[in-house]
Amino acid sequence: MSGTVRFEKWHHRIDTAENALIFPDGCRDVLVVREQGKREKVLLTDLDFQPRIAELAAGTHITGFRLRPGGVVEDEVLQAIERDCERVEDILGNALDETNDLDDVIVALTLPQSTVERASKQAGVSVRTLQRRFREQGLPPPEYWRLLARARRAAGLLATEVPLVEIAAVCGFSDQAHMTRDLRRWFGRSPAQLGRDPDSLSLLSQPALGNWIGEQISTR
């Protein structure tokens, strides 16, 4: 993952109050939030383990910077951005390491049929050492990345004509029922429900864990 795009910039303007659905995607976002009559706020989102609703006030304008999967920034960086929001891209670009010893591990965990054991062997360390490295960087354990990537990969195929039972097999689930349980866990909906919801499928197709690329994220 060396040399990868370190963050993706996006914008969202709220004309009327809305409840925005957020799905787990393996990424944190640095948010510069501008509300009418208020001072700019700089926030860092958490990594999600289940879907959630974000309540957004009318007239809010958000400029977001989605960090690459597993990317982290320190509090001092957020404070520097808050002091000079016009330089956020420069500040983030300087703060984020171009390489991280877990970047390639996270990519390996997103691959079909991946296992934590295989990823740790590829990294040349034991499973326990790999788990410790994730803890030291304040990240969820390796299994989080593997399971979320598998669920996102399956969700990405729901807009196709591929039967659900085949999607389950291709993505490494034991059967269709297993896939249904996992998608409900991560996204709060069954495969059939997600497949009938173009807005949700669009959210799940944005650059994040399993499909991180250098393309611009569309308005959320």
C-alpha cells in the first residue's frame, strides 16, 4: 500500500435538516464543520462497528477528508487544522506517513479467502504480535478488517445479477444464511433489503476498506 492516496476529500451541504445513515467502512474522516452563525469545528470520526445515524442541522456545510483504511492522526494535527482550516490538506499531507507497517496487512486482510494467520505469516510475525501492533496503533484487531472487508465485498455484488448463494460462496461465507447474518450485523439490513436500496449501495461503493482508490468521493 506504499505510496497510496492518504486521504480523499469530499463535501456535503445540508439545506434542510437530515438524518444521515453511516455504514462501517474501515476509515476515519477528519471533518471541518461549518454551521450557520457558529465557529468552524474540526472533528475526527471513530471507526464504526455497526450502522449509525448522524443528525445534521440545516445550513451545515461539511468538508471531509477520509483517511485511508487504518489511517490515524494525532490530536496535535487536529488542533493545527482548527487553527488554520484553509491549510487542512497541507497539514494532513505532512502529518500522515506515506508508509505504515500495517497498511499492507490491512490490504491482505481484505482479499478473498484471507485469514489472520495467512496475513501474519505474510508479514513475518506471529498472530499475537500482529494483534499487538494493531492495539498499539489504537486500531481494532485484524479480524475486524477481514470480516468488514468480506461484508463490504458481498454488498458490492448485490447490484449485479449474481444469485445470493453465489455471492456468499465467492466472498467466503459458509452459506447464504451466514452472509445474511453478517450483513445484518454490519449494515443493519439483509442482502435482499440492501439490494433494493440504491442509496445504500451507493454509500457502500464509495472508496473505503476493500476498494480504496485515488478517485474523488462523490457528495455523500
